[in-house]
Amino acid sequence: MTNSFEVKIIETKPFEGQKPGTSGLRKRVTEVMKENYLGNFVQSIFNVLPEDKLKGSTIVVGGDGRYYNKEAIQLIFQIAAANGVGKILVGKNGLLSTPAISAIVRARSALGAIILTASHNPGGPKGDFGIKYNMSNGGPAPESITNAIYKQTTSITQIKSATNVHVNDLGTLSTHQWNDGKFIVEVIDSADDYVSLLKTIFDFDGIRNFVKNHPSFTFNFDAMSGVTGAYGKRIFTDELGIPESSLINCIPSEDFNGGHPDPNLTYAPLLVKKMNNGEFDMGCASDGDGDRNMVLGKRFFINPSDSVAVIASNYKAIPYFNKGGLKGLARSMPTSAALERVATQLNVPFFEVPTGWKFFGNLMDAGTLSICGEESFGTGSDHIREKDGIWAIICWLQILTHHNQSTNDDKGFVSIEEIVKQHWSKYGRNYYSRYDYEEIDTAPAEAMMKHVSQQIDSKELVGKKFTGISDHITYEVASCDDFEYKDPIDHSVSSHQGLRIIFTDGSRIIYRLSGTGSTGATVRVYFDKYETQPSQLNNDVQTHLKSLIHIALVEISKLNHYTGRNEPSVIT
Ligand code: G6P
Ligand code: ZN
């Protein structure tokens, strides 16, 4: 078929507020649907990419399937063709998880990717839309690029668009050409490249045998009506032999079936309830675009900080790490310190970075980081440059497989809870919790942060002693700061990344303002207390942290006084 297109110029004017945040541009669909709004942003991306690289390049396009993605994809085809892109690889039905896109960019040496997702934010006509650009390493564009894109959006006057470029059927694997093959759209399988990569990391046969030899092992995966629905059956059932009936909410929906596709204790209540009732041995979920994960054991919550620590300490169970070794481990600053106990014992380099996945990418590209994680349900490794929900879930299946090499149903099997408890008895336990105070007015939230930062700046906190209201322990402040990160690879400096108070026993209190909220300010307070006493390893988290929480909320920050809030909106 000989399709052809011509380039037409659309005159336009800038829209305010097109500054990409931590994970791209996220806006209400209603705003994005305004004429030229999205076109302006997409053209601004292409304006920033060097013309010689753009010419004939391959760009990957796909997203989490939320409302307005389909229209956005056609628009991207038109603007990409007019700007000299040679080939677009688009996921079947426009669906590609964020980790799969990262894998495809790397596998196919693409110039980059345009990812259509607002991650775990609700979707639908009244929900959010999101768009972000990833680089040729498969990772999110650094700030220098996102700032340049933003700058373009503030002065844009023209959008270049190709006439006659439209792919009616994105549901069939197919190739479409225009202008004698100068522009090609290839509809690719959403899972193929990603599954091939996972097979080089894990021992799929081993996991399959574990599942087969333990018919009583029950598993539940909740795709939360997000994009991983398109991967669930292929990976868990076809590849790993887990019954399809164990997979729920696996039909990607434009509004996530009215839900909030964020795998945590608040937004995945049904899964949490089933796990608390003891219905399954392993429960797991991932978010709208498939980069976050939550893994649960029977009547047992694994906080994400422990999850990455257990994965790292069991690295030999995972062929990819067993073969290549651990180059280094890293966590974001507010994530519990559990991971560095592992790094210390294994004697591997350890990095503490600010919140945000992009900080891990440089370390990975420099070959100094293998496994990393964040408290916000993000876990991943250097196999790609995004966090990876399904990867984390398979890590746990692989670890279960490893710990159960010599068990079968007659003997029972080593459970997730036992694996985590073994970890605590070897490394000690970091009791950890995060309190979120959402939708606070910006002024009081900032006043509270200022009250804490003044105590840090004046150094009055160092050496100060607090007596725990419930454990009667003396907590003495060893150090405190406003966290600043110097990237060891590109030497860039990121300041004001959270207020950090560290006590002489290693306990930590951290205060941060969220970088992802959409209305007002969200204050996050993180509590981390380390225990090694065998008699103290199995306590209730909130009870165990009561004194530290009181010191943080009442004695140091006066949170209630500043914000008027008595209770957090979310406790993790
Ligand atoms: C996104 C990023 C994560 C980051 C999180 C922090 O999900 O991808 O890397 O941890 O935002 O959100 P916050 O609201 O705490 O700034
Ligand atoms: Zn996400």
C-alpha cells in the first residue's frame, strides 16, 4: 500500500503550566483536550531533540490505556511523521507498561519513548492524563531536557503535523507505511520484548516447577484494571503455570473501573482484606502503568523498604544477579535503612539518593548499581531504567522457589512471612511507617517545614534528648540536615530533598513535602527505628514506633499546631 502524507503547519499559542513534574506532565483530561494543548507539548518534545538524531529515528509510543490515550497516540503519529521520525513502535491497542517501554527502547536501540500515563492517578473523562519522554537508555528524561521542553512550550507558535497519518486498527499486529517507507508505524505485541528480557533474569522453569510441586500454594495478582492486565495471563499463567483464576482486574480500563490504581494499603483494600483473612499465600498488585508493586504474604504486610532489602539479600536466588554479582545497592533517602544493613554485610557499595527514580539511572548507567527501591512501592534493578512492578513480583516468586527447593506439599513450604522473619533475625528489623497529610494549604505546610528547618539550621537539635512517651527510652539527636545530594556521576547537586533527623541509635525522622500531589500540599512524615534484640523483632509497627512518632509530630514539628490536622490521611 502506498500511503503518502504532507506536512502542514498548525499555528498555535503557548498554554501556561506545561512544566513536567517528577514524572512528566500530568493534567486533568479536560485541560489536555483543549485544542492544540497536547500538540504543543508533543511538538515541544520534538523541538528539543537534535534534528540529525530525530531524522529517521525510532520512537516507542504506548501507555497505561487511560482515557484519551487513543486520541493522543494518533496525534503523536502525525506530529512524529512531520518532524522526521522514521519509525514508531506502538503497543497493541496502545498498551505498553512503563517498564516494558524501558525494555523496548533498550532492546531496539530507539531514540526514546513517549509514555502516556499518569501512573497511579485515577483516569476517565474527569481523571488525569499524563505524558512523559524517556531517553535512549530507557529512563526518564533528566531535568535539563524536561526544562528545555518546558521552555519550548512557553514560546511555541507552530505545530508540524502530517496529513493522512492515522492507524485505524491498533488491535492487530501490523506495519503501516507512508511516503515509500520514510515513515512507518509498527503495532507490536505489548509483552514480547519485556518477557524475553525477564527470561534472561529469572529461572522461569524453576518457578514453574515450584508452582507445580506446591499445588496448595495460592497466589493472587491484582492488575487494578491497569496496563499489567495485558501482561498478567501471558507471564503468570502461560509462562509460570499459575491458574488464570488467580489473576484479577486484568482487563485494562480507561478509568481503571472507577478505581485508584495505586497498590498500597489504602487503595487496594480488597486484596489487603483477602490477605488478612488468610485467603492466599502470596498477594500482589501493580499500579496503572505497571511500575509500582505491592507484595503481601498471608496475613503479612511487607513494607516496600523491607521488600527491596529481602530481594537484595537473596540476590543469589535470582540468576541475573547470581551471575553478574551485585554492583551496588541504593534507596531513596526516606526509605527505611534496611537495605544498607544488607549492603554492609555483603560489602557492596551503597547509595542514598533523593526521592524519584531518575536518581538511580545515572548510577546504573555508570555500572555501579544493581538493585534499588523506594518506600513508595517502587522496586527495580539495572535490567531497565524504570521501576518494575512485575519484576518485583517475580523476584518474590523466585525467592520463594529458592527457599523451597526441598519442600513439597506434604512437607508444607517456607512462607513469605518466614522468609522476611529470617531476614530480620539476620540483619535486624527497621520498624518503619509513613504518615501522609494530604491537601493541606500550602502556607501552613510550609510554615511547619520552616519550624523544623529552623531547628536544624540553628543546630539546637543536635545533642537534644527526648524521652519516649511509651517506651521511656532516651532518644538523643545525633545529626540533622536538609538532605542534599551530589550525584557521584554527573556531579549535579539536588538540594532541599527532605528534612532529616537522625538519633544516636540510628532511628530517623524525616519530613518532606510531596512532589506529586495535585491539590494543595501533602506533608509526609517518615519514621524508621532499628531493632536487633530477638525479643523485639515481632512487635506491632505502630505500637513500636509510638514514641518516635510522638517526638516527630508533637515535640519537633508541632504538626497539629501548624496544620490543624490530628490524624494523617494515609498511614503506610
Ligand atoms: C513518583 C516517582 C517515584 C517517587 C514518587 C514520590 O511515583 O516515580 O520515584 O518515589 O513519585 O512521590 P512523592 O509524592 O513522595 O513526591
Ligand atoms: Zn506508576
